[in-house]
Amino acid sequence: MDLPEPNEPQTAIELSEDNAQTPSMELETLNISEKLGSVEPPAPAKTTLGKPKLLKPLIWLLLTLLSVFFVAALNFMPLFYWLPPGFGETQFDDIGLRATILKNLDQGITYMLCSMGILLLHEFGHYIATRIYRIPSTLPYCIPCPISPVGTFGAVILMDGRQADRRQIFDVGLAGPIAGLVLAIPIMWHGVSTLDLSEPAYGPFEIELPILVKLMFEWSHPGVESPDMVVFSQLTPTFVAGWFGLVVTGLNMAPMGQLDGGHVTYCLFGKAAHWIARILMVLVIAYQVYMESMMFILMIIMIMAMGLEHPPTRDDSAKLGPVRWVLGIVSLIIPFLCLAPTIINVR
């Protein structure tokens, strides 16, 4: 942990001819001071970190593992096996459901390992950074969602950001996205390179490809024009896992509130980041109204509930340095590379 430098400079005592006649007791005092030098202010006490609680995070992790396996084994269309397209009466068939899961067992395991690997690497990037800086935090809490095409709402860690300064908050905020992308990009590359668009296109959803995925498709399929949309029935488990990792990273890097991008922009621009967050929120809401979409409504509610403006750190005057400034500025393009305008369309 980097400790702040002492605020008060050290001073030395010099004797001159004018004070040569100082009484012996005073001279003795001065001599002691000369030997000891000035006393530095005490270093701040290190925060004592207790052992993280394991039971609840482990339970939520197991539930999320089951959830993502379940949706992948059902071809990423769990509602197709539960409800008809018109959301009428339930058509739940125990035998058909079990047969489909057993048939797609390998697909479920592959997607579970890849998607949860990306998600956990992202969250443990944050967690390890908090442990390095001795910031109190929880282990990641994963959030299952077995009716979602991806099987999860992601994961969160809770930390006491009031005990971190500007530089530490920057590192914690950016550690997660960088760690997640280290695994998401190669998985996405494998998914794109093995994508077969000759497969029949059916199902209730289709994915709009972001810029980064389109570039990967053109590099891995020379001479073939990248599609704008891919229907869920044409997807592979590694494609969906890599795409999910990019979406999670892109959304988290939105420069609002206490999202990862909110941490980065506040540490870069200070209170000016509040105006960035406000303007972006207005644009997102206007876009949702214009497109008549409810896609980001839950995320908008969550951000507004947590607070659109980033709170001050323990020390906003801590220096970032040129390397962190470059990383921070470059990281602001992540949402543009990882997110498509509509992400998922209902056919």
C-alpha cells in the first residue's frame, strides 16, 4: 500500500554565535533535538481486513452456475420451452425438457465454464485490487436469472469506497474490466471463427453485433461480409459467452454513478464527471423512448437508485500519473467497441 508523504517538511536546528550563551539546560534540550531530528507525523493505521464471508457468495455462485447451464442446455431460449411466443398458457413438458438438457449437455457445460469464467475474472479483478489496497469488501455475489437468454444478471461486490483515495478507486474500477476482457476476447474470437451462418435461423431473439465482433468476423472469415444480426439458433456456446462478456464489460464501463466507468471518469475529471453522467443518462432515456424499448429500464432504475453522481474519495488530490491517465482515456472507448445500439432484438 502506498502511504501518503508527510505533509510537514523536516527542519534542522542550527546554532549561531547569538545563541552560544544559551543556558546549559536549553543547550541540552537543543542537542537532544539535533540528535532526534524533527518528528514525522504518524503513518495512518492500516485497515484490518477480516476473513470474507463464504457461505452466501458460494450459494449464489452455485445457483448462478445452475442457471447459466440450464439456459445453454435449452439452446439459450428457456422461455421457448416454458411459454409460447404469445405468452399464453404454459407448455411445460418434463420429458421434453429433460431430453433437451441431456442432448445439449456439452453445450451447457461449455457455456457455463466460459461465461462464468469471464464474469468471475471480472469481479475478482475488483476484489483482488481491494485486498491489495486493504479496502473492506465482500466476495462477488452472482445473480442468477434462469428465464434470461444468458442465465444471469451478472455479479457485484460491495466495498467501502470511503476508505480509498482517488488512485486506489481508479485501480479498483479498471481492474475488473481489464481482467474480464483478458478472457472474453479469446473466447469471443473462438466463437466468431466457428460461427456457421448456414444453420437455420429460428427463435424469438437475435443479437446485433457490436463493432469489435464485426471486426473479428471479418478477420476470421476473409472475403465474407460481417452480418449485422445473428439469430440465437445459429449461435455457439463460446460465441454467446464471449458476447456476454463484452456486453457486461461495455455496460459496466458506462461513465455513470458507481459503475466501473463512473469510477474511471470521476478519477480522471473530478466533479465534471457528474455532468457527463447526467448528459449520458438523458441521452439513454431519450434513445429508449425513441426506440420504444424497455431494454435498459432495469439498469436505469439501478443506477438512479445508487446515485447518478460519484461520491468523493478519501483523497481526491491523489495523483494518477501519466500511465493511469492514458489507460483511463483509452478505456472510455470500451462501450463503443463492446455494445451494439440494440444489443438484443425480439423477432
